[in-house]
Amino acid sequence: MKNLIRALIERFPSTAKLNSTFALILLVIHTWSVWQFLYRLPSYLMYLDLLNLLAVFAYYMAFAFVESIILLVLFGMIAIILPKNWYADHFEAVNLPIVLGMAVSAAKYQQQIGNTYSGISSILTWFGFTFLIVLSLALIFGIIGPLRKLSGKVMERISIMSYLYIPIGLFSLLVVVFRNLV
Amino acid sequence: MRHINRRDFLKLGLLTSASVAAYPIAKALESKKSGSGHILLLVFDAWSAQNVNLYGYPRDTMPNLKKFSKTATIFHNHISAGRYTVPGTASLLSGLYPWSHRALNLGGRITAKHQDHLIFNVLDGNIDTVAYAQNVYADQIIGQAEEKLSQHIPFGAFNLNDRVIYDNPLFKKDQYAAFNAFEDGIIQDGKGADASLFLGPMIREKTLRDQTIAGFNHGAGYYNGLPESFESYSLAGLVDGLIDLVDGLTEPSFIYFHVYPPHDPYRPYYKFYNAFRDDGFSPATNPIHPLASEPRTKVVLNNNRLSYDAFLASWDAEMSRFFEYASQSGFLNQNTVIVTSDHGEMFDKGISGHMTTMLSQPILHIPLIIHNPGQTEQRDIYTFTSSTDVLPTIAAMVGVEQPAWTEGKILPMINESEDKSRIVYSFDAIHNPAFGALKNYSVSAIWDGLKICYYHLNDYENWELYDVLQDPVEHNELIAQGDKRQTIMKDILKAKLDEIGADLSGIG
């Protein structure tokens, strides 16, 4: 049992790699959320006062933060399951195309949802297709050295974003909790 | 034709105040002062008087309501102060016109200045208050009186699937911000993008799947699936919920019960779907109005009207169980039942529904039926009344003095007291900021059967005049025909607009 746990922990990516992946996830999810908030802002400005407007923004940011954590946990779990040299060793490099590919796919998928249930086959087709593309990109980025290096450098630069989004996310979460407790 | 000069008008105005104040609803008032009964205010969303047989509609859409009304007071010319749920409900619950309460926009609610003027605040300490709204926008207005309510029944209480997030007990203390963030925001309602990139579409697909399953489990008997109000519901479930609620009340209570039917999507029972098809009734269809942004053909309008009428008949059939319960259990002997709406619906002039800036009579003319405790005969009131009158009337029933701030009047309940000179207004400013000056609005005033409309919109400005008693479908526009009464009607409206500080630039 101990050996199994040790083996699983060893497969877990390093803190630095987790940080940069988290920063990428935060950037993508928060940027989308802020963009959508701005899209709805003219409507909110019609009837929300400043306090309520900030509260609504806090909900957007808090939800984006929680969503980012869920996605990071998901990547962490995949890293534990897959062999180390397949995924955890190239955690930063392959997560860049994976996150971006999933984001594009999700953004496109959102537009096709209507007022009726698409059906499981339609959903599986979409995500199966996305999975294949993302997997291919991940393989390419994982195998080709220059691409892997490029990906690593991009991730390194992106990690700065966590200094912005983590405080915003935590503060927003506190605001939401506070407003619902007091 | 009657000739009215300005002096006559002033005299009539003075008479108005005196006569209405002199005739409160004596019987109901006495009964309530003793603190013995409940007051049940039933609101059917998007319910036009002009599609109800009781109000002269040729189709027998609501025979059970008609039966119920045989021992009630029917207000034949009741007008909603607002054109859709937000301003309509806010006026009903505050006794204020939309220019005062400022719940103008979709998602908006009553301004801070008036948020303590909701009916629940007025009745606080005199009678228990229970509120339920199956319309999420109406629920936000109810939420403003959260602390005063004895019981606020959650939005999803009688629904069949769980889609809405804000009514989760987690957000009980901050429902309004949660509502604005989650509904149609973090999670999109209908087509469009969720602000939550990954979880949004997953949650949406799950709720749509739940909705489909609810349809399979409970949708038998409906022609086109279960009715929906953000979440699916069944007409029978709503009526069961109402009966259970009323049956379980122990203390005298004011119950606000705002249900979604007959709001669209119109989902009638199968047995009513073809009830009015080929019945020989051909609705008068007016030409397309310039404010019809997406004009519908006459065929579409008539088909939508058929569905709406069939949905009304379905709802009426289900409500018959409540009327039966109220009658058999003796509920009607000791309690007051008020049935009304927040706004109406139209199928004319190229417009289907009520999402238009036009103040058309089918949208404004709503039913109001009041059954007083033990009432045994039908009374008919033909004077024009406003949805702002409901609050002062209920306050009087409970023995609370008419609040000074209300813009409504106690409803006349005896024929002799009818106030023919009453002016009732409707106002819409959905695209005008709630906090700003009133620059982009539609307004109407009805006086002695004449209705003047003024559209002061960013892209449209016009006056319209109708004789709504003779021409309820507004077929003959009277200004175009050179009707001389337009002058005094315009003056009436201009005076009101001036009083409320609305922008009058460019007014003709």
C-alpha cells in the first residue's frame, strides 16, 4: 500500500509545473469570464448600482476561480493515473495545447447549445473529436523538442498571471461567502 | 359625442378624489379588521383580459373562472401599470407607477427609495405574509421584502427539475446578486455563451437532460411537452401546491401566489389543443405596427393565439380544482380571493407576446376578479382601475390606513361609487437606465374610455389615440382621423410627464 502511495506521489508533477499550469488555466478561464461579464455589462449598468455590480463581478470571479481549481485537480489526477514519462514529465509542455484546445472547443460548443438537450451521442461526438485533436497536439508538443521548449517558455511567462488572478479569485470568494453568511 | 373643456376636467378631477375616498370596500374591510381571514392574491403571468370569455372574448377559454366569478366582483376595465413582469409586478406590489418604483429593466427591481413600500412591508405586524413567484423576475421583487415575509416559498418549489441556481439555500442571503450572476450569466439561459467556460456548458446540458427526463415522466397529456418557466412544471403540480399551501395555513395570512401560466411557451393539454381551431372566430388583425421589431405574419399570429387560448383553457381546467376546493371547504366563506395578472399578451399588429415597447390594449388590459368573504352574487365594475390600486385595497382590507406614498386608489366595490373620471396610466422604459432621467419611454393614459399613447423612444416618436371602450382592439387610430379630443388627452399626458420629470424634448 505504502509503495503504491509513494509511486502515485512520485508521478505527481512538481510544484513549479503545477503553478505554471494553474496560471494558464486561471488566465484562460478568467479572461473568458471577464469578457462575458463585459459583454453583459451594458445591461447590468441599466439597473444595478455600483455595490451590486461589484457583487455580481465577485460571483463571476469566484466561480471562475473554483472552476480553475477543479480543472487543475483533474489534470493532477490524470498525471497520477498516466505513466510519468507520458504526461507528468512534460506537464507544462503538453498542457498548453491541451488547455487552449479544450478552451476553443468549449467556447464553440457553448454556441451550439439551445433550449433542448443535444443528446449523449452528440455530446460524445463533439468531445471525442476535441479529445483527438487535443491529444494529437499534446503528442506533437511532447515529442518535438523545439515546440516543447517554446511551450515551456510561454508557460513560464504566463505564470506571472497567477499573481493577479489568485488574489482576485480568493478575494471574490471571500466576498461571496461573506455576503451569504452575514 | 361629449364635449369636455378644461374646467370640466378640473371639476371631474376634484370629484374623483372625493367620491372614491367615500366608498371603501366596506364589507371586506369589516371582515378583515376582525383579523379572521386570509387574503389570497393569485397572479397569472401574461394573462390578457381580451382572451377571456368573461371579458367578452368570443372563445370560451375559461369557463371555470366564469363560474367562480358568479359570486365575485369583476373589474371590466382593469389596466396594468407595466407592460411586462418587472414593472407590472413592481406596480402591483408597491402601488406605485413604474416612473416612481423604477423597476424598469429586465432583472431590475424597486429603487432603494421605495423598497420598503412593498405590500409585505405595509402588512407587516397586521397579518402573516406568504409569497411565491414562479417567474424569476417577480421573485427578485419579492426578495426585496425578504426580512418581512413570514414565508418566502422558493422559486423551484413546484417545478419538476432543478435548473435555477440562485434559489439554492446557500445564496438565501444574497439572492439578487446570485440571480444576476448565475442566471443568464455564468450559466447562460438559452442560446449564447456561458461566462463559465467549461462547467457552464456541462451544467446546461445536464439541466436540459433533466428537463427532457421530466418531460418523459410528467409530460403525458401535454400537446407539445411540459410548460416551462426556466424550469419545467406541470399545471396539476402548481394547483396541488396551491391547495396544499392554503390548506396548511394556520394564521390569517396574505398570500401572494404568482404562477407562470399562461406565459409562453404555451403548452396546452392535448385535449384542448384543437379546442378552438376552425371555430369560425377570426380575430381582427391590424396592420403591422412600426414598433414590431420582428413582424409576424397573420398566420403566425393566429396560430400563436390559438395556442395561447388552448393553454388558457388547460390552466382553467386545472384551476377548477382549486375553485372547487375553495368552495367545498368553506374557504370562500371566510377569506378573500383576488385573481389578476401582471400584464397581458397580444397577437396583433405583427407582434406576438408582450416583448415590445408598444403599449397595446391587449397587453395592458388585464383581469381583476375579487371574491369577498361570503359573497353570493356577481358585481360588475366598469370604471377604469389600475394595478396600483391593489395595494391600497388590500391594506384597507387588513385595516391599514392607505399609505401616503401610493399612487393607487382603493378599488370601488359598489357600482354607485364608480369614478368615471379616473385617469389610469401605464409606463414602459425597458431601455432607459433605472437611475437616470426618463428619456426613452412609452406612456399611456386612459380617461373616460379614451386612451392616449405617447412613444418617446430613441428611434421612434409618435402619438396615438384610441377609444378603447368602443374599439378595444385599437383598430381605429383617432389622431389620424382628426379627432378633436386629442388636444385635451395630450394635455393630460403632458401634464403628467412634466410632473414626473420625464424628458419632453421634441414632444409634439
